[in-house]
Amino acid sequence: QVQLVESGGGLVQAGNSLKLSCAGSGGLISYYTMAWFRQAPGKEREFVAAISWTGDRSDYAAFVRDRFVVSRMNAYQAAYLQMNDLHPDDTAVYYCAANSVATRYSTKITDYSFWGQGTQVTVSS
């Protein structure tokens, strides 16, 4: 059973950066598309970024494009989300997730069945 643990969240001022990490265990996440989602209070969980199992394909939500960078290191069973120029409306709990099917690429939340517990990111103005 794949288990995911996020870290790196915190409180930062607008314009600053944070790097989130996602550590996988219990299974070979190397063969799974990894994605980041976020959920703000009172809102639905939404897609942020995804990276293919080979690392050669990635997608971003329009609201983070050119500010966030998703990456992975399969040798360490890890995925990352570098977040730059953070805005107050980026405040949310950020979750990493692994696709439910090995090698399948998708940005749909319903295609992800392995989730971390989330890490809080708070951006002050």
C-alpha cells in the first residue's frame, strides 16, 4: 500500500517561496504520475500540478503557472513542489497524490487514490 507524507508547509509573507516535499513508501511511486492538489477553507480540493512517472511531462493549473514548479526524484521515491511568488490566495492545505494506475498520466482528481495527509501553507499579505 502506497503511503505519502508531505512536508515543508508553513507561514510566509506574500512574494516569498516555499518548497513542499512528498515522501513515498510502501510501494514504488516511481511508476506513478504524481500530483499536487490544494484545498482552501470552504472550497473544493483543486488541481495544482502533475508530473509524469518519467518526469518528462508536467501540467499546471492556470493560477500557478510560471510561479510553481513540480519535480520528482524517483531514486528517493519523492516529489516536490517549488512555490515562488506566493500570494495570499495560495493559502490552503496542499496534498500530494499518486495516480491509481501505474504510468497513467492524468490531472483529474478522481484518477488519484493515494493521498498524503496534507501540509498547511499560509501566505500573509
